[in-house]
Amino acid sequence: MEKTILKVEGMSCEHCVKAVTMAVKALQGVTDVSVSLAEKTVAVSHDGSATVEQLKTAIEDQGYDVLG
Ligand SMILES: [Cu+2]
């Protein structure tokens, strides 16, 4: 199991949290998604089936900027 923590700009409310969580959880091998609005982070627990690039794309597709 891997844990990837991404810095994400633009999330401001529970709707954003839900949109990002749902989008990332839909990717293969993702078991848990934890969003912190205060720290602007998205922590993803996954088995490596989805690449970090795919995680980033899923978040960007929802309209948010992934800084790293
Ligand atoms: Cu929002």
C-alpha cells in the first residue's frame, strides 16, 4: 500500500472535498482519500495500480490545480 499526498489549490468547501474524493476514489486501486481544506492536501491510499499522474489528472479534471 502506498500513500501519496498531493498539494491542491482551489478547494474551498465540502462540495470540493466531495468532488475530489469521488473522482480519486473512482480510480483503480484507490482505497482511501482524505482531503484537508486547511492544509490544502489530498492524501490518497492506493496500491499503485493508478499512477501519481492519473491521481493528479483526476483532480485537475474536477477543476482544481495540483501543485505537487
Ligand atoms: Cu467547494
